[in-house]
Amino acid sequence: MLNDGLKLKRFFKTNKLLVSTILLLLIIQVNAHAQDGVAGINEANQKVRSYFDAGTELMYAVGAILGLIGAVKVYQKWNAGDPDTGKVAAAWFGSCVFLVVVATVIKSFFGV
């Protein structure tokens, strides 16, 4: 098995021009079969736009779940008498607001 690897290395060393020509021909053949990229870009654009409403709803759902988790965390800290309860409440509330604002801003900015 080791001997086969040495033979392959020796082949590539002695036939660099042949290997380079074969690779160049393969690249040219791939480029010759390429299609117009505009159609693919337009199709991708339409698919992303069609998924955006579902993604926005998913983001709102994640925000709601995070809001519930945050409310429980803040409640636990408040009952424990922790002095940093206000900071934790602001952080959780801010993250939920951020999710809603980002979804809304992206929706209006890109006209989706």
C-alpha cells in the first residue's frame, strides 16, 4: 500500500504537464456547462422571500419563549432578594424587544 502511494507521487512528479492539462480541460468543461446565474439568483431570491414570513413568525415565537423564561428567572431572583434583579429584568426584556425590532426592521427595510 505504501508502495502504491510512492508510485502515485512519482507519476505526478514526472507527468506534471499531463496532470495540469487534464485539470485544465476539466475546469473548461465545467465552465462550458454552466448556466446563466441570473435565473438561479432570482429563484433563490423568491425562495428566501417566501420563507421570510415563516421566519418572522418563528422569531416572534422564540421571543415569546425567551420572555417566559426571563419572567421566571426574574421572579426567582426577586423572591430570593438578589440586588441585581432590575439588571436581569432589563437584559431579558431587551433581548425580547431586540428580536421583535430586528424582524420588523428587516421586513420593512427589504420590503418583504
